[in-house]
Amino acid sequence: MIGWLGDNAGTIASYFGQHVWLATLPLLIALILAIPLGWLAWRFGWLHTPMVGLTGLLYTIPSLALFVILPAVLGTQILDPINVVVALTIYTLALLVRTVADGLAAVPRDVIQAATAMGYGGFRRFFAVELPVAVPVIAAGLRVAAVSNVSLVAVSALLGVPQLGLFFTNGLVLDYLPPLVTGIVLCVVLALVLDGLILGLTRLLAPWQRIARGTS
């Protein structure tokens, strides 16, 4: 095992780096898209059911089928990593639109009324009051999406996209344990790191949550 790790250190580092950006870039893109879409679903009640329903349906598309279909839609090659980024952005967006809408709906009415009374209105109130208060709920959905993305990226190894999932397929084909264990361990580590980073950022952006727990 140690010998295999030493001989393949460069490949391991390369695949790990690929896995990191393939899992995290869709999180950032989907979050940027989900905030305005979630706001629309929250602000206009008649949009909530169709928008949340539509995005929910997107999540039911099998990942392998989406990886295969996207090259024909985007005009890319089957091994192009952009296919994985687009597919995972779709899945992450499907999760986050509802989460953002629910997070904004959970903001207490008296908080909104107090902000309005202090002169906050429109976009200023949204970015300074409503969105920050909704951060813990949104972050909970983001944590689920981050862990999900780490596992979904590995599925693209069936198409030959270079990332940690290739260690799974190689290990199974060769009936050789070291690459299989390496891929599993590094995927778990990456998922834990991303989850910890989101949790830490949430505590930084919503310090009142810590204070409330400390005084309860």
C-alpha cells in the first residue's frame, strides 16, 4: 500500500485537485443562481410550487444519463470536465432553490418590520437583513449539496473523466485494493473538509446563532 502511494503520488494529487474543483465550482455557480430564483419563489407565492417542483424534477435525472446527454447538448467531448460542472450545477441548483426560498420564509416578520422601520427597503433590506438571517438554513442545504457533489463527481469516472473516481474503477477492474481504498478515503476527507468549511463560514456569517446557543 505504502509503495503504491509513493509510486502514484503525482497522479493522486492531480486526481484530487480535479475532484476538488469539479465538486466545488458547481456549488458556487448554483448558489449565485439559486439566490435570485429562491427569492422569486419566496416573494411571489404563485411561483413557489412550479419553480420548486421543476427544480426538484431536475434532481431525479440519473447522473450517468445526464453526463452522457450533455455533450450532445453542449457540443462538448464526452471527457470534457465542463459536462460534469454543468450536470452538478443543475443538481445543486435543484437542491438550493427550495432551500433559499425556505430560508427566506423563515425570517421572522418582526425582523423584517423592524428593518423597514429603520429605513431599510428593497434590495438593501434583502442583502443586509433577510439574506443574512436566512444563512443558517441556506448553509444546511449547501452542506448536503457539497457532500452529494463529491460522490456524484466520482460517477463520471465511468466515462473516463479524470478524478478520484478513477481509483474506484481501476481498483475494481484490477481487483487491487490500494487504489480503491485511496479513492474512498480521499473522497470522505474531501466531503468532511467541504462540510467543515461551510459550517465554519456559517458561524462566521451568523454569529448570533452561537450566542443564542450559548445563552440557552
